[in-house]
Amino acid sequence: MKQPGSSSQIANGAGAAAVLAAGIGSFLVGFFAVLADKAPAIKNLMIFAKPTGPLSGVTTCAIVVWLLSWAVLHARWQGRSVALNRVAVSALILLVLGILLTFPPVGDLL
């Protein structure tokens, strides 16, 4: 039996925040990789560990932004019901773009 004043929708905001943040983080790995490959100044900034080269900064920056975006989205969507289909499609598009950007032929086109 439904309680008075209760919503018929289940809160999915926390899970949706995690899904979208994962898409954002995946995209940023590819984006930062292309950016470091194309801009020598950025490439030098991304070298956090010399043996690894700019990949150390690319992955570290992507992880930091992923965690920040997850925290912000979680804080905004916690306890709310969001359009999970739209979030999932957005996250999938970001994931595909991130994967494509990690392939050198695609990055060379930009």
C-alpha cells in the first residue's frame, strides 16, 4: 500500500550520478590524450612521472575530474529520480567518444 505523500518513482540519482561520471571520466582520458599529443606545452604539463611520460598526467587529471564530477552529480541528484535513459545514453556516447579519441588515427584527424 502506498503511503500518503510518497512518490511513485524510485530515487535513482545516486546511481545515475555514478554512470554519468564514468562516461565523463572515460571521455576525458581520450580528450586529455589528444590534447597532450597536439600541444607541446600541455604535453610538458602532463608529465607527472618521467618514466611514464604525459600518460601519467592524462590519467591522473581524468581521474581527478571523474571523482569531482561524481561528487557534484551525487550531491545534486541524491534522493532524486532522474531520467536514467538520458543519463545512460549520454554516458555511452561519452564512453564511445573517449575510446575513439585514444586511437591515434582518430586523434590525428583533429
